[in-house]
Amino acid sequence: MANALPDTSILAPAVASLLGPDWSAYPDEDGQYHRAWFLRHRDGRRVRLSVEVSDFSRDRGRLHAAGYLPDKPDDVDPDTSDIERGSISMAGTKTAPQVAREISRRLLPTLTEALAAWNAKVTRLRAHEVLRTEVAERLARIPGISTPARTPWRPRSSQAWHLSWNGTPRGAEGSTWRYATTPSARLDVDAGDTGEHVGIELAGLSAEQAARAMRALVRPERDELPARQLSARLRSRFHRTARFWPARRDEPGTLPALQVAGAMVFVYLDENTSELRVSVDLDTVHRALLRPGGDHTVPLRITVQGETVFRG
């Protein structure tokens, strides 16, 4: 006659109460064949208590306890394949106090470490999501850039934002080359442990547009070159001796300019487009502003409404 199997519907609630007030028990609807019940801690940890019921198994009647992590959150999808949760087995004849002691001693330390690792992954993924969203929203504020969107079927653990821009076509309507001469950009914004990373695919650019794009990419590398450190006294002198040069009525074509340390900054309205234009002339800049090392360049940063639009 086969040995009687443990009744987990009685055992599991008793074990949960012995583990402490933060534990509860409920049946595993998908594990009824193995008489499985879950012991759940309020922090999300779970222990699945089941019975080997096969008549053909030498372990028939043994109890198995396996650690489970919390349910996946709605916002991120942590990879748990490398997290050891713990699993033990014991005789099915053990009483509830004995089972509780076995779980506390042999399983819960591993499961507690697993929960800490899981929480760390969730926290890190949420930080990545905050960063990629901030970057995408900042890019979307550029006039002409589309609203950030996502590809629904991508895994939540790496869900990039996608943006796009389409410029004015240079080809004639109906021209075979119209698509190839329509400037466009496709942006993929993601983030990881090393920070944000943005992929940009450009197409249909004119030579001037391509040159501007490449200058924007290459020039920031000059930030790695050291700037000459000026004393507070010298900076104050340059500021106090700054001059404003208005346009002269008796000299058509002259433009208003501000002169600081020899650098001339012209600010004027374009005669054809009425655009506000800013031009920087460094031909007469004071030598104290030149970078050390003999490359004869001047560290320069231009901001508009507080946002850096050029640095070189």
C-alpha cells in the first residue's frame, strides 16, 4: 500500500504562521497535481511547497520547497536567470515546526540574498528608464523633432525611445531622387549602466548639412584640451575694459559688436531674413585666452536660453 501523502492544505498555512506574521499561504492554482502551495512574505518573496506524488518516483511523498522572487513589476523586466533562489527537499513526514525550521535554516538565507539582487536590478532598470526618458524628452523639445514613441513588442528591460525628423525636400515633386534628397534623421534613445546612448541615422543630407553635423560631433572633442586658467584679477580687468561698438550711421554696413578681451561678438538682424544673427570674431583675441600647447584655439561655449548649443 502506498504511503499517505502530506496534506499541504493543512501544512502550508501552519508553516506560514510559524515563519512569522509577515508570511501567508495560498494554493498554487497551476500546481494542484503536486499539491503545491505558496508561502508568501509581504516583501514579495515566495516559497513554493509541493509534494512528489508520482508512484514511479523513489522520492514519492517527499516535500520540496523552492524559492521564488516577486512578480515582475509593470514598468521593468529584470533578467533573473543569474539569480540563485534556493531549493531544498525533506521527508514528507516532517511536522509543520520541522518544515518551518528547515526552510528558515536552509532556504531563506539564499532567497533573502536573491531578493536583494532582484531589488538592485529593478532599481537600476528604473534609473535607466528615467534617464532614457529625460534624454528623449529633451531631444523632442528641438523644433521639428517628433514625439518620442516606442515599439510595443520590445522587451521592457531595454525599451528605447524612437524619434524622427524630416526636412524640406530638395528634389522636385515626383522626382526619382526626391526621397534621397529629403534630409531626415531617425533617433534611438536608450540607457544602461554606462549612461545614455543615442543612435542617429541620417539620410538625404546636403553637403552643408553633413558638414554641420560632423562639426557638431568632432568639435566637442576639443573639450579635452586644457583651457588656460586666468586669474580672477585678469578676468575682472577684461570685463571692466569691455566695450560696445554701435553701428555707425555715417558708415553703412557696420554692425553692432561687443568687445571682450579682444574677441568681437556681433549681434545684428539679417538684412534679408530679419533673423537675429550672432557672429564671433576671434582674430584679435588676447593671447591670454589661447589654449596652452600652441594650437592657437580659444575655448568657446555658446548658450541659448541656458542650453549649450556649441562648445569647442
